[in-house]
Amino acid sequence: MEFGPKVIFEIPILGGIPVTETVVNTWLIMLVLTVLAVIGGKAFKKVPTGRQNVVEVVVDAINKLTIQTMGEDKKTFASYMGALFLFLLCANLFGLLGLRPPTADVNTTFALAALTFCMIHFFGAKRKGVGGYLKGFLEPIPFLLPLNILSELATPISLSFRLFGNIVGGLIIMSLVYGGLIGLSSAVGLGSFPIFQAGIPIALHLYFDVFAGVLQTFIFVMLSMVFISIAMD
């Protein structure tokens, strides 16, 4: 059984560029979030009502979380962290729609982790100066320089594989469950009436798609905030 993302179509340039489920589903999420952002940002009033109340609650929650985690002086990161949180949340919950979550592809999770890695060192060097930031790799003693470098290089790997492993693990388990239930239905003569597939997987979806998806979103964003904040302080 193959669990990798399927190729949906190819772009007929440079010998054919394959476009997988991961790319297509990521485009769908980007489109949905863009539309929601446009709709949510229209016609704000001094006294919020309806849609504006929801938008303000979400924005206020993200701002507070960023300030509490990173500090008041880093509240400008709230916009990026909010966008990252919403994207990961939608990506992790995509399995509920019967679609492959983009975060079940290590290319997606590693790209996001690499972005966090670049932000850690860019903003750390910007705040402390290049010389002051590089000097931190020699602490507490210069002898630990190789270990400090390895520790930094491990950050994007651990970030990406933690998220990827949890999401793809849930995807594999649910695929095996559905396959087993289909076999069970056929064994008892209910192959054309999939009664077992209709009810039994619900509890597992609640855990692997909803609980694990939300939890891994929160962990990834929180670790990104913590790592960037530590580098800048």
C-alpha cells in the first residue's frame, strides 16, 4: 500500500513538472484563507457586530498569545504567527474532508521549519548584531562550538519531523482501519453496505484529525515563537 502523495497532473514545461495532492490541497487552503481574509477585513465598524466580532476575537487571541510567549517588544510577529497557525490548522484538519493533509508530506513541514530556522538566525543577528550573535555559539565555553552548531541544525529537523510524523501516522492508521473494516464488511456479506465504515472510524477521526491536528498546530507555532524569542533575547 502506498501512502505518498499522488501526482494529480503535470505542467508541460521542462520535461513535465509533477503537481501532487500536497500542492493542490495547499493551493485550496491558500484560496480559502485569502477569501476569508478579504471578507473578514471588509467594512469594519467602531461598534463590532457579527462577522467583525469573530475576526476581532481571533486577532486578539493571536496577539495575546504572541505577547505572552515572545514579549511585548515582539508583538509584530503576531501577523506571521497567526497566518502560520491558521494555515497549519486548516492543513491538519483536511483529513476530515477526505483529502490528504498537506502536512502529511515532509516537504511541507520541512519548508515551514526551514522558514522558522531562517527567522531564528536572521532576527537574532538583527537584534544582537552579527558579531554578538555569532559569539553566542561560543558560550558557555568555546569548546562547545560544534555541539551548539549541531543543536541549531537539529531545530528544523525536529520541528518538521514532529509535525510530519504525527499527521502521516494518523493518516496511515486511518487508512489501515478503513481497509480492515472493508474486509470485515465483505467477510460478513455486507460488502455493498459499508455499515462498519460509517460509524466505527468517527472516534478515531476525532483523535487523529481533530485533537492531534489542533495540538500539533499549537506545538509548532509555540516552538517557533519560543525559538525566535530566545535567539533575540
